[in-house]
Amino acid sequence: MTTQREIAEQLGLPVHPPKVEVFDLVANTNTDPKGHVRTVTHFRHQPFGLYLARPTPGHPTIAALESWLLPALGLRITRWYYHPGHEKDVDFYLDVVDIEPGEHRWRTVDHYLDVVVRDRRAAQVLDIDEFVVAVQAKLLDPETAERAMRRACETVEGLARHRYDLAKWLRDNGIELSWHGQLTEDPALRE
């Protein structure tokens, strides 16, 4: 399978095309943007979104992840679990995405912009430079680019209004997320 980087290089682009991921609820897999199929240990569907937990085998710094796909907000909210010595001062990582829910399969298309949240302390938009290059390279049409930028701005504004308390902001949007809690073992291996 051709990777996003290979596609960008073939097209002579300084940035990869939008990253696409597939979440197969029947096969319990997550196909990442590079085409690698990863086993998902836990999917949970709620009216507002889809939860998943999986290990990240072979990753040098990240042991596992938990994510929520939230179509109404156009966000994928992730908690990373790092290998000892690789921890980062980030509580949540929010990808700005389009989400296509389905009964057996969900799909996301990443729109470059990300928001890192240091819970109850700060939020910061990342990858604006990559977003601008992608727009200039026409990898995002104007409508999609505007939607992505609006989502990122509304997210940061909402978080700021709630003093960067992600759970409180989400509750005000009718969303109550549940996580496995503080890491005592790989969350993707627990039920």
C-alpha cells in the first residue's frame, strides 16, 4: 500500500495528503494512515461517539492510546500512555477531523490542525504551518479548510471559557466521556 508520505513525494508536495483512518468494529481493527492494521482491544459505542483503546506495539515512545471519535464536534480526542521516560506534559490530544460513522465501520479524515490540552491549564493549536501548506497545495478544498479552522478555533475558545477543563466543556456540549483512569497497566489490555 502507498503511504501518505509516498503520495506527497510523488506529487512533489511539501506535505502529505489528509490522513485517513478506518475503525472496523467487526474485525476489531484500526487501519492507520500508513495502512498498518492494528488490533483494537476495546470499542464502545455511545450516541455521541465511538471509544477505542489499543496498544501501540513497536512504537518507541507510546505504549497505548485511548480515543473518542466525536462526529458532532469533528474531533478525535486521545489520551496517550507513554513508555517510562518518554512522558509529555499533555493530557489530551485533539485531532480536527471529519468523521464518517457507520454500523460496522467508522472512518476519519484528518485536517492537519491539532489541539493539545493541558487539563485545567492551557490549550494550544498545533500544525498551523502544515495546514497552510496543505491549503496552498489544494489538498483541502476551501469549504473543508474553513470548517477545520472553525472547529479548531471553537474548540480552543470553548476550552478557554471553561478554564481549559475538557470534561466540563464536553459536558456543556452534551458529551460525557469515560476513560480507563490513571495508567496502572496498559489500558488497551484491560477490559
